[in-house]
Amino acid sequence: MKSSEAPIEKDVSGWTDPTLDSVRGTEAPKDPNKGYVALLGWSVNAIKAAQTFDRRYIVVAPDWAADFCLANNIPFISWDFARLNDRSMEIAQRLKDEGVDVCIPLFEETVEWSGAINSVLMDQPRMYGQSVLFRDKALMKRRAQLGGIRVGIFEEAHEKDDVIRFMKRVNQTLLKLDGDPDDPIHVKAFDKAGCLGHRMIRTVEDIDNIPGEEYPLLMESHLDGWEFAVEAWIHDGEIKFLNISEYVTLGYSVFVPATHELESWRNAITKQIEKLIKTFDIKFGQIHPEYFVTADGEMYFGEVAYRPPGFKAFELIEKAYGFSAYQASILVFDPKSTKEEVDAFFPRAVEDAKGCAGCFGVYPRRRVVSALEMPKETTEHPYFDSHELVAPTQETVPDRSAFGTHWGLVFFFGDDPITMRDLLKAQEELDFYV
């Protein structure tokens, strides 16, 4: 009989990140009287923020993150967010047994999971239904309408003919005459983040280009106006910090704080966010709504997300203000945070900003590329900060689907929002991949 052998311990040392406080032994002491939070999804920046904060935390992410967490002393539970089955309740019970107080969603795909889990952890069954509203864009807009919030015309589409009918009805409503160009419409995925699945439809040919697997989808009328985003941290039903992120070109660039022109709308924007909080019955957490201001000064609701925004907006806010937006989220989600603690954490909006931080999403402008070449107009500008672009792995640039996915971000930091806005706009004419 063979003698039993001890299992060979897996070598994960290659995954060690020497910049992490959990590796350097400098992690902030955790306060057992404060909340224990679960971070749903994978974000190294969120983990770094948790390590320098005083709350206990655990990461819930797919099993591909296990080796990294083991190598870096990161508390971790493996979970497959893409799989809904009869074991789905198990993660809520595991976290409850672990002593976790609240789950914080880091990505769109974990919003529904956090609602389901928090409904168990906090014994508030309505929280799951609320999370569904944050993911299903059609339900979201109906709830907004019920709360007296202005939205554009919208409908669901299950097939191509639905889109054609909607486009015709919208333009009929706008009293278009024969020969007038049609107003465009927008189609979006029901439950995806940001620009994923977002297309602007101008012709029937554009409708033909929508793949069958993207149905069902949401259709919306086009709103001419100034589109912007808000990041708001809410505690006990009250706004504790409100940032206005100014888009230069949707899908390309954003910066914070906004120009004085957009900031002049802050009072009106704040009232809209308060109406949103009441309509969606938001007691705590961080939201990321988007709005339009039309030429006649009306404000229209686009959508709202219950998670950090894309385009590294949290990192831009930290660069501009000096506080960690991830720690801010942990703070307002934690049911054991006090009002005094939350009030003391946040700076004053705009006036306490140390500068203006922006980023630009790079899309190759050529069909065939062979190298990354940073333009001098970018790197020699005094506002240039850093970039995360990498050399191309393929020569042929794939066609962009809908608004597409950028190839990486370029970051800028400076004093003047107007200079930042013009600089970000100018990047659209430059070649980063040649």
C-alpha cells in the first residue's frame, strides 16, 4: 500500500504585488466596532483603498482571482456571478455566517447580486427588487416617471420591426415632413453598463446592423442637450457629497470638477438627485446617474447606476480632491457608520478641489496599426499625467460595435477646467496607434 502523501502546496509567489499594504505589513488596523464589508467584483484599486481604511473587508470574485488573493494575503471568497442557480442563496448565507454587514457592488454585473445578498444580511426583502430597478433600464425609467422625473420617450424592442415602428412614431410625433432628415433614436442593452450595446440609429440600415442576440433592448428618443454625469454618496437618505462629471465627448472623455458653466446648474442638479433618492427609496450607498440639460433649460433623466462609474471616475475624483472614492463608498454603505464620521470624511465640492483631473479613451483611428506612439502634443502638454496604453497585439483594428470599447486611457491633471476641456477634445484628432 502506498503511503499517503501530504498535498503539495501551490506556489503563488509569482502573483505577489509588492505595492499592496497587505504584503508590506502596513495595512491599516481594522476597527471591530465598525462594519465588515464584502466587495463584490474585482478591482485592485478598491482593494488598496480597503487596506488603508479601518473597516474589515472580504473580496467576492470569480475563482481566477484566488491565486492573486492568496499570494497577497487578501481575504477572499470565490463566486461565479454569471451563474444563477439554486445555489445562489448560498453566497448570502456564507457571508452572513462570516459576519459581513453589507455587500458593495463594484461593477454593473454585481448590482443585482448585492441587492439579493443585502436583502438577506439586512433582512430587508425589498432591496432585491430595488436592485432590479437599477439594472433593468426600462423598469428604471418607468419608476422615474412615477416619481415625476422627466425622461425621453422609450419602449422595449424584441425584434427589428419594433425598432422600425418606434423610429417612425418618434419622427411622426416630431411632425417631420417628407424629405426632412429623421431624428435619430438610441438603442441600449437592458442591463449592461455604460456604452456597452449603445447604438445611435439614424437609418433602417443601422437597424439591420443590430445583431439578433442583442434583443430585447431599450429604445429611446434622442435628446439634444448637454449630457453629464453625477457621482453622489448617500447616507441615511441624504446627499453627503455630489460630484458633477463633465463629458467632453460621450464615450471618449470626462473630467472633474466641471466647468463653471456646468457647475452653475449645481442647485438644480442637487434637487434632481434628491428627487431620484426619494423616487428610488435610496437610504445609503453611491449612485451614478446621467442627465441631459436641453437648450431651454429643462433637465432630463438618462439612467442611474448603483455602482462606481466607468472611465476611472473614482480615480479622477481622488486625484482632484484627495479623498478615496472607494473608501467613501465603504463608509456610506456601512450600517455602523455615524453621521458625524460621514460628514467629517468629505471635502466641500468644487472649492476644496486641488485641481482638475480628466481622462481620454483612445480608439485607433486607422484600420491597420503596428505600434503605440504617444503624440508629442499629448506628452509635452503640462497637463499630461500618465497613460495605461499598451502596444497593439494585432495589426487589424476590429470594427467598433456600437459605441465600442476604448483601448486604454490617458490621464491629465491641471488647474483650469476650460483648458482641460479643450485639451481632451483635441485628443480626438491625434493618432496614438500608428
